[in-house]
Amino acid sequence: MISKKDNIAEYVLHLWQLEDVVRAFSKDEALAANQYLSDLMTMMHSEGVMESGHTQIAAVALQEMEELHTQLLDQDAMYRAAYLQLLPQLNILKSRSDNPSQSDIEMMLVFLYNIMLLRMKNKELSEETTIMQQQVSRLLQHLSKCYKQS
């Protein structure tokens, strides 16, 4: 499993992926497949997120990212510049989203998660999407590096 401390952005994306894997299994299949997935399924059932949503573990990690993002905007000129460069594309994503009230960090993670799903389906990405993916990835890598150092 990816460590939250090593790369919090990848950690959240991995949790979301595992939640989707659990949703695809029946209870018996998950129990037979892997104890970790079985435990995750139990947690998802108890938290009421079997159909949609995310576990508290993922929500807490996302909140930690949000808090660090706010701090970095105030304290890190390089991070702030990269974020401001990305902001117009984020606003476009939000305008096309089913949930435009999502935070920018969650929007970036959803964007990267959807790209991962498209790649799993061997779908082609536009050049514009690929460039935005690189920008989002760099910003979240910087955030994750700062998280690891904290």
C-alpha cells in the first residue's frame, strides 16, 4: 500500500481505486480475494459509502491536503504561482463538473483519477488534457513533498 506520508496525493487516489474495487466485488469474492479488501468493505458498509462516497480515511487525508494547500498558497511563492497558472483550467473543469462546489484539490484528484480510468480503457487523451495532467501532477507532487517534510 502506498504510504500517506510518502505521497499523500497517490495515497488518496489509491484509496479511491480500492474503494471502487470493493464496490465491484460481492462480499464473498472480496473475502476470498484479500483480507485488506474485506476489511475495507466492512469499513465502507459501516460508513455507508458502498454505493458512492469515500471512507473517513480518504476524507481525512483529503482534508489534510486541503489544509496544506491553504498554507502553501500563503507561504510558498512557487506553489502559489503554479496554482494560479492552473486556476483557469480548474475553473473550466468545475464548470463542467457534476459537483462544481468541490474544492480545487478534490477537483484535481478527481481529474487525475478519471485520467487513470480512461487509460485503463485505452482511451486517447487530447494534448490539452495531457498538458493539464502534467501541471496538476507537478502541483500535487510539490504538495505531497511538503506534506512528507512536515
